[in-house]
Amino acid sequence: MKKVSFFTLPIIGGVVYFLLSCFFSMYFAFVQYHYETFLDVFRLLDFGISFYFYQNKFVDTLWVFGVLSLVLHYKNVHIINKINVILLIFMMIIFSIIAAFIQQSIIIYFYELAIFPKIIIIISSVIFYALLYSLLIYYLTNLFEKYFIKSKQTFAITETNSSNIHFILFSTFICFILIKGYVLIVNAFNLSFRYFQEFLYIGAILFGMFLSKKCFKQPFNKIQSEKLIKSVSVSAMMIFICDILYFTFMYKMPIRYYINADILIRAGRSLLLLILLIMLICLILNKVTKHYFLKQT
């Protein structure tokens, strides 16, 4: 009996993309700078810069993994064998090369834009990249489709695996959008990264997904793409509004500049706002997933 799996091939494709995207980023940096300068910069890399670099690549990989999971499923490519793995690796090499040149070719300059127009432009650019990568994966899969070995029957979405598949897909897409969006909003506000605050934010997302896992218990007999798109979009939009309000109150309110408040009062206000943001993230993820995946239709 041939071994089939929903996520094994997408995981392999995601790992290949992650490794190659890191390699191409280092390669283009090496080409852009002189050899000696590149080595000097490489020696000066601290933990924070290295963490940001690999985190950014890993977050991009989440989107690739999620899209690849859906595309391969609809193409009925689930068999784990040597031919499929080799073809997938070759396909992801082509995708990674094209994606790397796209990243190097398209550069957006913001100059002295106001915060909210800058946020809109940055988020629009991420949506553009995500759609472009999705289309690229789709057409590359179409190109290789006739060479993949497919099972005679379609992959069965059952009561046993439906919950885990939808939860993993939702978690993958929402993590990509929320983490990517958080980084972009921080950049739009011209703020330096505070890793403790970022860890708390990511922790809130993970905790929110943990709480929402029970909302995926309702079984389905096929992938609920519409529910996934709606739930991810609504959750992301509501959380981004909370993020923007949080940064606005934290860093752009006049009280920060004109009132010499006590340090403990400011620290307490910051902590309360951060706790409120974490609670809102958990609440939004739980309520939205419950609305789309647990309600009876």
C-alpha cells in the first residue's frame, strides 16, 4: 500500500524553500558588497539581527507551506515516494530562484510618508507578494502535475483528520499574516524592535491558537477554503486594528512628550495596554474560529 500524507510533501517543500531563501539572501548580499566588506558585516552580526533574519525567512516559509498544502491537495498529490519528492524539490528550487530575483528586483521607497498611508502601502505590498508567490506555486504545480504520481482515489478528509488539517492550515496562515503584519507596523511607526514585547506578542498568538483548537472539532468531508479565507481575514483585520491602536497610544500620544509622568505610572500603563492586547488577540482568535468552524450550518 502506498504511503499518503496531507502535510509531508508540503513540509519538504517548505524546508527546501527556507534553506534556499537563506542561501540566496546571503548570496545577493555577497554580490552587492565587496568581499572584505561582506566579511566585516558578517562578523558584526549580533543575535538580534540574526534572529530577525531567520525569523523573517521562517515566517515567509509558513505562507509557502500553507499554499503548497492546498495546491497539492487539490491536485491530488499525496503519495510519498522518491519520484514525487525529487520532482517537488526540483520545483521548489525553481520557485526559490524566481522568488529571490523578485525580491531583489522590486524595491519600495517610502520617503517621508505619514504613518497610516505607509501602513497601507506596506500591507498592500505584502499582499502583492503573497498573491504573486501563490500564483507562482500554482502554475509551477500545473507544469509538473503530469509527472507527479497520484493516488487513484482522492485524499479522504474524514472525522479523524479534518480537525487537525483545518487547525494546522488556519494556524499557518494566521501566524504568517500576524507576525509579518506586526513587523511591518513596527517599521511604519519607526520604532526599534523590542524582543521581549515581540516574544509576548508571538506567545499571545500561540496561546490564542491553543485556546481556539477546540473550535475545529466539527468534522468536514472536504477542505473548507472559504471558511479558512474568511476566518483568517477577519481575525487578522481585527488584530491589526488592535495593534495599530496599541502603538498609537503607546508611542504617539502627546502625554509621552509633554507630561513628565512618573516612570512607574508609564510602565504600569504600558503593561496594562500590553496585557489588554494579548487578551484581545486570544479572544479574537477564539471567537472568530468558533463562528466559522464550530457553528452549526
